[in-house]
Amino acid sequence: MIKSDAIEAANGKAEAKLKADYDALGEHLDRRGIDITAIKAKVARYGVAIPSWGVGTGGTRFARFPGAGEPRDVFDKLDDCGVIQQLTRATPSVSLHIPWDAQPAADLNGKAEEVGLTFDAMNSNTFQDQPDQAHSYKFGSLSHTDKATRQQAVDHNIACIELGAQIGSKALTIWVGDGSNFPGQTSFTRQFERYLDATKQVYNALPDDWTLLTEHKMYEPAFYSTVVQDWGTNLLIAQQMGDKAKCLVDLGHHAPNVNIEMIVARLTQFGKLGGFHFNDSKYGDDDLDTGSIAPYRLFLVFNELVEAESDPDFDPMHMLDQSHNVTDPIESLMVSATEVQRAYAQALLVDRSALFACQEANDALMATTMLKHGFRTDVEPILAMARLEQGGAIDPVAAYRASGYRARAAGERPAVRGAGGGIV
Ligand SMILES: [Mn+2]
């Protein structure tokens, strides 16, 4: 962790300038009829979960170039996640991936308490084989033609729930690599029947206060078809399972130019939006840093989420899901968490009653201008002030670089050979 006096020292130089910028923005928003402190309070309450696998350097199908001081195990990962939360105050929880992070619950709870974090959704893994497993997932897991293989996948998911229940998690996220690589290789219908049957067994093992999140993905690793290829199939799964099942939307898991914000609206309308994996993409499931390619799309997603906020039961889970190949993962995750918060703050600035009036009057130009007005507003002083008031850093990356945390980690953590990045 980073010493609090180091954060204070980093903030010291920037605090007066931030105060001036914040006051100026407050005056500007006041003229628009917006109370800056109300926006700041909502931003301060907002949190996005860090995926445990995100703090290691990812990789591509071609190579992985490890960084210095990479986490060796889940406890190192929790240390890194603790630093991200310490500086950004936007990432209070961590999403574990099993079996990569499987450890006794007491040890996980102890470490989480030490670094000031809680646990978000559990993620199961049936897209790769583990050294000790009896049946291979080469041709699928929950939808495999072989019953014993399906059962193995079911049992693994139930084990994830059991561990999660001991560490305060309330959700299981399932993403499978199941599908096919050739036309004719599999029967779309029979494969989906097997998937539904197996997933129902997992669903039946959920505690009452848990949510099952299923994640769709158009392609990869199966390149001709995937068993849960899009939000339509995902919705069918959630409907077939029951009230505790909802859909998870990973921004990178769609065809280029798909209207993701509209998918968000549809799933919200029917109570089936369960959560997000935030990232960004240019061509496919690139797992790039959130907001690095299409910040306006991210804003439009949050525009839908803010629209739905008035429903007290609306509470989707928010998580980052990125692969960092050329940056320090801690820096990328801090910037990404801030980008998600920024999109939220910008969406909060939209005058919803005026927008509604424009929509009713079919004033397309003014309606879209209202969205742009929110998006164009520089809300950085709100985000920075929310961080500062909670003990975080005005400039998280600058404070992190000044702290020497990575160099210290490099000294304490010898390089591990072949540590997986893990991209889902
Ligand atoms: Mn994902």
C-alpha cells in the first residue's frame, strides 16, 4: 500500500488549483440549474469492481510481455487492487476468478480486510483445462456432448458459489468458450439444450440472495458459433433460468457498430440487466482500456443507466474487464475506473425533463444536443474533488508514479514464469 502522507504530499501542490476549478465549474453548473455537490455525492458513492486478473499483464494470442513486479498470487493481486482503491476511491471491490484465485476463505477475507476491499461477483472458468481435471473442455463445458464433462463444469460452478458465499460475494458470472469452429460441427439446438440443462443445475444451487450473470460473446475462442453469442440468446437463458438470472453485457463482446446502449435499454426494460464488463474495442474483443476508443459510446450507455436509476430495484453490477499489454495494469485500471465515473457524471448532467420534452415534440436536433451538452462538460474537477474528500489522490497516476510502488513490488516479487493473463 501507499503511505497516506505520500498521497497528501502529492495532493498538496494540486489542491488550490483544484479548488478554483471546482468552484468555477460549480458556478457554471449552477447557471444550468445543477447542484454540483449533489453530482459529486453520487460520483463519490459510485464504485466499479476490479477484476483480479486485470492487475497482471495480459497478452495476445501471439505473446505475453510480462511487466516488473507482477502479482504472484491472489494476495499480491489484492495488494495491487488495494492501491487502486486507495488512490481512486472508485474501486471498492474485487471480482475473483476461480481456480486462479482459489484460496481458503479465511485467508481471502483476512487479506481483503487488510487492504480495505470487498468481493464482487465470482467468475468460474470452464474455458481452459486445469492440470488435475478428469475431462477436457476442448469441445465445450456446460454444453459438451459428454454428460460427465458437463457435470464437471456444473460442479466447478457450484464450488465457485460455495467459496463466494464464504467471502461475501452475491453473484456468479458464467462465461463459456463453448461453440463450434466449423459449420455442421455441432447442432445449434441440441448444444443449447445441453447448456440450458446444465446451467439450470448451477442456478438451482444459488443462494436466495444471489444473482446468476451470464455473459454473451459473439466469437472467440470458438470462431464459427458460440453457444451464447448475443444478447438475444443471453436473454433467453435468463428467462429460462428464473428471477435470479440476469444478463451481463461486456462492451467488447459485440459486432462492430452494434448499438450497445440500446441493448442496455431493452434488458433494463424487462428487468434482466444484471451487470457490465467495461472495456473498449476498435475491431473485436480487444479488451482495451475503458473509454480509450469510444468515450461517447460509454457515455450513451451511462445515459441509459442514469435514465433507469429512478427505479430503486435497478442495481446492475459494474466491473472492469480489460487486458493490459503495454501499460502498467495499475495505471490502466485507475484511469479506466475514472473514465467510467466520468461517463456517469456526464450522464447525470443531462436535463432529463427537457430531453423528454424534446422527444415528445420530435425535436431531434435539440434532443441530441442535450446529450452532447452533458458529454462536452469537463467534469474532472468533480471526480478529483470526490477522490480528495475521501482520502484519494487528485491525480492518481501522478501519485502512483511518485510513490515508487511498482519498483518496490518488483523487488519483492520475483518474476513468475508463464503466469496467465486471462482474458474473458
Ligand atoms: Mn468479460
